[in-house]
Amino acid sequence: MKVLAVLNSLAPGGTEQSTVVLAHGLQALGIETTIVTMKRADHELDGIAEAGGTRVVRLRSGSAVAQLRELRHLIRSERPDVVHTALFEADQLGRLAAIGTRTPVISSMVNTPYDAARLLDPNVRRWKLRAVQVVDAITGRFFVSRFHAVSEGVKRANARALHLDPQRVTVAERGRDTTALGTRSEERTSAVRASLGVDVGAPVVLSLGRQEHQKAHVDLLAAAVLLRTRVPNLVVLIAGKDGSATREINERLADDAELASVVRILGHRADVGDLLSAADVLAISSHFEGTAGVALEAMAVGTPIVSTDLSGLVGVLEADRNAVLVAAANPEALATGLERVLTDDGLAARIAARAQADFHARFTLSAATDRMRDLYESVSARSR
């Protein structure tokens, strides 16, 4: 079987990383995946993809029409069994390019982009968001064979937003490679903290994700202001590429010297497993999310999670079972949730153990590749 996966780029985001990891796993099952990207990005995953045997094709830069023609030619010449798209720009390009080729299209729902929380981002205009939603709904209705959702919550939110029959949406949860992430140990925690200059006994909160308004790092900073008076020697690590919220984050830190002494901006990091091993808790402060790949990574490593309670995470994180969930856009609630985990060793150990058990039961790379194989086979051209 041959799959053509179309993405905006191979920037190191959750969707892109999941696609690369899945491509490697699918290759072992005899499914040849080619990843097609529309543009370049910083810290691209191209090398990692190709090192694992996955071919990467970058469309020539130019107009959308030129890229549409190029992708259409690629589909016609390579005759994949499935075109698999993810993220809005790539969704539209892939759907339109496949028209008339008799190649089925699967579009992944990886987030909840039409959530009202999107409007908390000052860069998002209501009219533009609704226009994108209408375009997505129209092309999805007519040019997509099957939708794929990364969680039950993502399925429900997008089926409602795009007015889709839920039966057209198949949930196939993402997975992570445990060999790449490793697990926690006292030795690993000590070694990573030493490399970061963090005291072995300090309570450490970690945030992983690009500095975008969606991730609500500013809420985490506000929570840290409250938390530093309750938890002595607190350290907050923020790892991820610069983005639309970077300026505001830097301004907050420049205006509060005490906060700046607590928070460390690490920038882009590839050593996610090490950082999770060094942390006492992973904080997900987002206003909206899909599965949240960092949640799966924390579950795999055994790091307790405190997350905002989001519709996209339904079916992945459960309150006081495998995570502590708090109200979104509420720094006080986030601070209280983090305080609970940092000061209650029993709670931290219990939710981390349950999350790790859930990971091995549902979110391994093997389980994820099996689910995607089944989905591809159910809609592929050769099965018709």
C-alpha cells in the first residue's frame, strides 16, 4: 500500500512529529508513506523522516495554483492508495488536488480550531475564522472520503463545527515511540537537572510547546506568580520555538524580576524525554488542544500531568485519574492544580502510574500504526 501524506511543513509540531513517527511504524507493516510538504520551516524534521526511510517531497514554492498542479501531477504519476491530509492549508490543497484522480482522501482532525477559545488570540478575527470554517466544511463534505480524529473529543467538536455525520469520522489515536523517550529514573532526573543547572530538590514545572497564544504560556506565567509564594524554590521550564506569543512572554518576564528568577526559557529542544524526566509535573495551559502530543509523551515517561480541561482531550485525560484537570484561562485554577501535584507525592505517583498504564494499553507506536493501517485499508483505492 502507498500513502501520500500532505502537510503544511515538517516543523517540529505535534502533528508533524506524529506523522513522521507513524510513517516509520507503517513502513514496518509494508505501507510506503511519502510526506509532501508545502513550505520550509525552522528545525525541520525532514532529516529524521528520511533517516527512518520515509521519502519527503517539498513542493516548489510559488502560487497555490502551481502547487495544486504539482501535487495533482504527483498523485496521478505515483497513484497512491490514499491521500492523507492534515492542517487547514494542506487539507485544502490535498482535497482539491485529488479531485478526478479516483484516489480517496483522508483528512485528519488534530485540533479543535473552531472552538470559541480561538477568539482569545488577538491575531484571530471572528469573520476570518468563520470563513475558514465554511471552506473547510464545504471541501470536507464533497472531497473527503473519511475523516480521522485523534481523540473522541476532537471528533465530537469538529463533527459539530463542520456539520458532519459523526459516522464519517473515525477515531484513531496517535502514539509515541517509548524507545525514543525512555522512562524516568533518579539517575536520569539528577543528570538532566545538573545539565540545566537546576537543584536536584527543586520543584520543577515543565511546559512543552511553541510559544503561541493557543498554548497560553501567559496564563502559566500568571500561575507561577501565585505558585512561587506557595511552593519554595520553584522552577518553571518553558521549552519550545518562538511564536506569536513570544513578545508578550518576554515582556512579562522583563517587567517582573522575581518571576524571571523562577522561569527559564529553554527555546527549541529535541530532548523531550530528558526534560520530562527532569520535571515533577507537566503543565498544559492551552486554551484549546487536540490530543496534545506532549500529554502522550508525559504519560509514556511517567511524568504527572496538570492540564486545562479541554474538549479535544476527552477520551485521553480524565480528572484525578490519569491527570489533574483545571479550568482553562484561569491562572488561579492552574496554580492550585500544580500545587496539588507538587505538594502531594501520593497524588503525583497515582496519576502518573495510571497515565503510564493507559499509555501502554492504548498509545504505543505499535497500537497507533495498527489503527492507521486499518483506517487506510478501509478506504484505500485497492479495497474498492
